[in-house]
Amino acid sequence: MKRLVFAIARWALALVTGLILAGCASASPSPAEMPKLRVAVLPVLDTLPMYVAAEEGLFTKNGLEVELIPVASAPERDQLIASGQADGMMNEALSTAYFNRDAVNAQVVRYARAASPGHALFSILAAKQSAIETVADLKGVEIGISQGTIIEYLTDRLLQAEGFSETEIATIAVPKIDERMNLLGTGSLSAAMLPEPLTTLARLNGARVILDDASHPQYSFSTITFRKPVIDQNPAAVRAFLAAIEQAVALINAHPEKYEDLMVQKQVVPPALQGQFKVPSFVTAGVPSEAQWDDMIAWALEKGLLEKPVSYADSVNASFLPK
């Protein structure tokens, strides 16, 4: 009898232990059970926190599976978003406005990067062969840009902030950034607007920074944006994504040197700059202000890129930021 009682007790203990373990297992979803987000990423520095979040397992720790989809250009990225093949993207707020010109199709949920005093994102550079030395020397000089984009917006606003009239600002369309940089290097372009880290590379090749957005940071930022149906149907996934990004930003800002190799591996910094370009600080949780949005929309209306205003309240959503 004692043997029977002991056997039953041992079986009961095993059963309870099994139930406890099963309960623990169900509390941690398997990858197959995790919600998944597909995010389109350009080969630009702004995407580094996403790669760090993936490398450090932060998406998984927040109960989320994320597929980062590399794209070569903004049109390719926008096509993936428009077709529903990507859920989110790193973009400029201007492209969100274009998506929302007729209906609310996408919402900005966070800054990706933002200029600040001493930390530029974009610069107007002069070719080493040119005689341009000061901002005033840029009057009437054709500056290589990509039209209808944040590049053109920044060029106009930075020069206007320096006192230029509309007639004193001259630009020329060179949409491909590598071509713009090459033309600047050969002197075929006297000036061009470039982002970091290409600004640093151009400087190493003799170009001179004449004006950058660190002097007028209110105009310059990039964003993280998700399709509105994704936000509506899976808000917890968007919240988890931003929690992981915030953790990644904290890691980068605390130990930037740790991620210098990753920048090159993920092709957000040219190999030629390895060891010469330092990981910058990244902006913490926040979204563009209504004043920033409205200024950008006013510019797009002036240029005829939009036919009517696009609402800030419909296009920017701060409710998913970590508290």
C-alpha cells in the first residue's frame, strides 16, 4: 500500500510540475506565435537602430518578429508600402504626406533621426575646384538636389533662413545620390546637398561644407512610418517595435563604438569610411511637431507638389511611443 501511495504521490508531483512548465512555456510565445512586421529600409544611417535591435535580439525580447526588407531607393520603398508588401518604413515626413493626399494611408509614429546643434544630417557642399567659400557665395549657384523631396525642401529652407530670396536660390535636378556626389567630386557640379555619411566622404575628397542643417535643425528629420491598416489591426506590434527601437537607441548612445562595424556590415556607411566615421547620437522617443509638419506642407503647396493641405492629426501618431 505504501508503495502505491508513494507512486501516486510521485505521479501527482510530476503532473503538477508538468503543468507549471507548460504554463511557463505558454507565457513565452514561440517565434511562430509572435506577431510579425515587415519594414522597408534604405541603406542610410537612419536605419541603424533597427539593425541594432535585430542584432541584439530586442525585437524578440519584446515579443515581435521583424523582417527588415532592404530597398535601393525611395520609389522602391514606396511601392512596397503601397502594395502592402511592407508594413512600415524609414522615410521622410514628406513622403507620408504624399501617401495621405487623398486618404489616411500611413502615419508617422516616431522620429528616426533629427538634426541638432553640432550634429548635422544634411549639408550643402562646394566642390574643391570651385571658388565658393561662404554661404553668400551660393547665391545664383546651381546646387545639385533631388526635386520634390526632403533634399529640395531643406535646400530652400536653409538658404531662406540665411536670408536668400527665392530668386537667389538656384538648383539642378540630380536624383541619383551617387551621381550627385561624383559630379561634385569632378567639379561638374559647383555645389550639392548630401546626407551624412556621404558628406564626410566628400570632405575627405576635398569638398567643403558651406551650410548644414545643424544651424537650423527645426527643418531636418527623418521618420518611422507604418501603414494605417497595420496600426489599426495590430497596435500592440507597433508599440513593441518602438519599444525595441528605444532600447536600441539607448544602447547606441551609451556605447556608440560597439556598432561601428555593424554600420559598415549593413552598408549604411561606405567601407571607405570604416574607422573614420563615428556612430552619431540618435534622437530619443518623439515625433515631428505640428509646426514642423505645417511648414513642410506649406512648402509642398507652394511647389505644387500637393493640391491641398494634409492634416497633421491624421498623419502623425505619438500614442505608440514608450512612456
